[in-house]
Amino acid sequence: MASESIHPASAPSRRVVVAAVGAAGLALTLNACGSEDDSSSSSSSSSASSSDTAAGGSVLAKTSDIPEGGGKIFKDSGVVVTQPTAGEFKAFSSKCTHQGCAVTGITNGVITCPCHKSEFSVTDGSVKKGPATQPLPEEKISVSGDSISLA
């Protein structure tokens, strides 16, 4: 009976291990960033489906969904809709003018970017705190009854 010699399997190279760990870390990071923004898009889809339309475009939300003095981020549409004062609605690009990150928060009348902490006014999109130096670009919306749509 002949015995075969057993050779241990070669271990992966250091380069392969480092690449795999880096890819796994990147995947976790991207997943974490995406899940943070999903809450606003899922709540917006519950208030207005993408098949709903109004004069000018698809319905983003109902006016009652946008808090006075605050706003709501619509990730899928790339806009932030705000209500600076009762019955006044504004919309801005959700892309930070500093390095293009998506803004993720609206608190105390300020739209915030998570990447470098730039802050923008819910009233006019102007820079409240840098490093951004340009305001968020205004987007066109229309309000018809209690529906807010992209124009």
C-alpha cells in the first residue's frame, strides 16, 4: 500500500489578505452610509409613490410631511425640501457644494453634510458653516394643494 505524501496547502499571500480585508471594510462602510440615508427615502416613498404625479412632475411629499423650520431629504431625487416658515416651501440640491457628499441631516434650521460638517440654511441654502463656500443650488418645486412635486 503506497502512502501519498501530504503537503499542506499554501496560505494566501499577504497581498491577498490585505486586499480582502480592505474590500470587506469598504463594503461595510458603503453599506453603513447607504443605510443611514434610507430612512428618509423610505418614509418619502410611503407618503407619495413614484407613480403619483402632479402638475409638473412626480410627487415628492405631502406638505404635512415637511416640518416647519426644518425639512426632509429625498435621496432618490437628490433634493432637500424645507419649510422655513409656515406654508413656504423651498428645495435645494442634496449634494454638498464642498466635495459632493450627500447631505444627511436637518436640525435647528440647518442642513448638514456628514463628510466635513458643512452647514446650510433651510431658508435659502446659504452656507452657515464651512468648509463649503457656495450655497446649495436651488431646485424647482411646485406645491399644488397638499402635494409637493419636482417642477
